[in-house]
Amino acid sequence: MVDPRGFLRVRERELPPRRPVPLRLMDWREVYEKQDTDQLRRQAGRCMDCGIPFCHSACPLGNLIPEWNDLVTRGDFAEASERLHATNNFPEFTGKLCPAPCESACVLGINQPPVTIKQVEVMIAETAAERGWLEPRPPERLTGKTVAVVGSGPAGLAAAQQLTRAGHTVAVFERDDKIGGLMRYGIPEFKMERSVLDRRLAQMEAEGTRFRPGVDIGTDITGEQLRERYDAVVVATGATQWREVDVPGRELAGIHQAMEFLPPTNRVAVGEERPQDYIDAHGLDVVIIGGGDTGSDCYGTSLRQGARSVTQLDIYPQAPGERAEAEPWPTMPKVFTVSSSHEEGGRREFSASTKALLGDEHGRVRALQIVEVRKVDGTWTPVEGTERELPAQLVLLAIGFSGPEAGPLVQQLGLAQDERTRFARTPGYATSTPGVFVAGDAGRGQSLIVWAIAEGRACAAAVDEYLMGDTALPAPVRADAKPLTV
């Protein structure tokens, strides 16, 4: 360690400044400014190099966090980048989008604010990109084996990059017109600019990965044809089947799923032509049902579109500001957080449930009938006398995803599904169909980006072993397996 007393000398967490709210509401650029390097090194120096680094076990990728914290403290960003990329294909994705379970498990976090692990991670990756260290790593020789990856989200891309580097010929298929999955059109530009994604895709193309956007596997190419053309298939289609609300008035105009709202807006934000399905919040009272990250993305997007008001409803009560006794260290606690979007205006309401969606004479939504709720014996129970109307001309549903979509690919590849439509697989990511594997949210269900990358890497090792008899690729996690017969 550079300074074994660093965590005593620097006790406060320091994060990079966020751009002023009035300024950032005028554009779609990322919220955070670049952090001062000296400040970052001080923060990395707070790492205790503890005997048992619980941050390792909290991270599904097994990131070597104390090692690269120490290297950043020394100013050796080149070696820090090598150690970071040893376990994570896309650290800038996780650094910008992951909720950082590693920080919840930081030993320093027992009695001090934890190390800013996530920010150190993203700054290592950004420094590597700025200094030209993210060079392509093509394989020394090809194996002659071919792999099709269906889906280009973080799980599919991680699997594809690992398999390409192992020497296989890999094609990534994506039904959208561009590669990236939800990172392309689901994540707002103000959280992660598309240039960050594009530079990784350029690296992968230079390594030999082939991208096939605009191809709907199951329709344009059948599952049977895919198996005939390729030696192995990785299904990484994500959990894109959104959840619905079952309340009176759902059929009214002006009520949309979050993933009907965000992708067209994100296209416009990066300069694409305004699509016909664009949903404009300008001048409207917007209500978002759902208190999670997707709801927060809708929140910030609505404000940038010029909404008259934005309200986010969360059925859960407001979380405490500190870790609850029932969620002891090193578990990831549910604590009250304020995202960058929540700083920008609007309001949040907790313990709020929607009883009905109310319409006007033209069949458009005009208000929500909401009620305060409390959980009694495991059931959300209305509090008498708390019913009221909340004006809204645009309602966005952001209540999560149940699992992968049950399209024709399921039958064509012989995939079994459980009650949540997740694809069944073994702990080695294999399905009951020979040569077909499942990685990421398609098998796990809606989860974190860090889990998707970890599963993509581990699935790649399983595919490599299937094709070659053994593998040298790392396998950080075993699959959260479901029975192969459902």
C-alpha cells in the first residue's frame, strides 16, 4: 500500500461534480464531469487492502478491486487498466450503470463511507481509452469453429468478445437496426453516451467479431437454420417482456410502457430522425409508475423534453437513509438514494398505489386515482381516507420485466421455460438442445449489468469447452439454473 493510513487521512467520499441542472437539462450529454486525477488517487488511497476483501465476493465478476485501487493511488493507470480488464470486458459500462454491490461490501463501509470503487473503475477505463490502451486483441490463430450469439446486450457482447479472442468465428445477431441492445436505445444518453458503446464495438470488430444488426432470429433466420450454420449458439436475448398494470382505464390513450417511451427519444437524442412512434412529454403532466432505475430514466428524459410536471410513484415506503438492522454489512441494503434525474425537478411519492386510470371525453388519460398503502400480512392494503386524483396526460409504466419474450425462437431451438418465461439451463449454461447455451437475463431474469457481463464470460468458457474439449477462459459464475424440463 502507498499509504496504510490513507483511509484515516481521507475520510470523506469525493465524487466528480455533476453539471449544473439548468445546463444539463438543455442537452443529452452525460451528467458527470471528469474527476480531478489527484482527487481520484486520494479516493483510491482510502482502500484498506483488507485481509479479506469482501468487495471481491460482492462483485459477480470478481474484480480485483484492491489491486487496481493501489495502482491508481501510485499513478500507474496502465497497469491498473490491465488488472481491471483481466476480469471485466467493459468496465466503463459497469462503472456508469452498475449500482455497485462492491461498495456495499467494502470493509471501510462498516464505519465510514465506502471507497468510491465504481468511480475509480470508470476513470481507469476512460483513461485507458484516452491514452489509446484499448487496443484490439485478435486471436493468434482460428479454431475453425463458429458461434452465433443472439442478442447484443452486455451478456451477448461479453460472450462474443471472449469467444472471438479464443479463436472462434463469432457472429452477433441483433433485431434492432444497431448493435447494443438496451445499452443502445434503453439507457438515456445522459447516463452513458453512445460513443462509449461504439468504441467498444469498434474494438470487437477489429478483433474479428462480426455484427449482424437488423436480423430477427426466429423470423428472418430460423433457429434450425442457425444450428445448421453454426457449431454453437448463445441465446442472450435479455428479459425484455415488460410487466403490466391491471387497473381500470389501462386501455386509455396516453399510457405507455417505459420501453415504448425511451428508445424513440434516445434515437432523437443522438441525432437520428424523429421516428413516428416518438412520445413527446413537452407541456404535459407526466406520472411514472415504478420507483426503480428505469422510472428514473423516464423521469430525467421527461424533464429534458420539457414536461410541465413529473411525478414518480413508488409503492414501497421511502427507504431509510442508513443501512437497516435487517440488512447487515456486507449485504446490499435498500437505502434512500437521489439519482441525478431526481435532482433536476419533479417529485417522488412513496407508499403510493394506482387504483384506476381516469380518462376524458376523448378517451385519453387525464388523471390517476391513487391511494396510500401499507403492507399488512404481506399484502398491500389501502389506507382509508387517502384516495385522491393526480393529474396526468402522459403515464409511463416502469415496473420491470418478467423475463424473455416467448417468440418463435423458443420452439425452434426447443427451449424450456419456467413460470417467469426464463429459459431453462444447467449450471454450465447449456440447454437441453445440444450446442445451445443461454446467458444473461434470458436465463437469470431481470438483473444487473454486472451479472450479465459475468454470465457472458462464464457462458463463453462453457461454449469453448463444448467446442474444444477444454478451455482456458475464465468462468466467474455458475448459472442460476432452472430445471431443463418445465
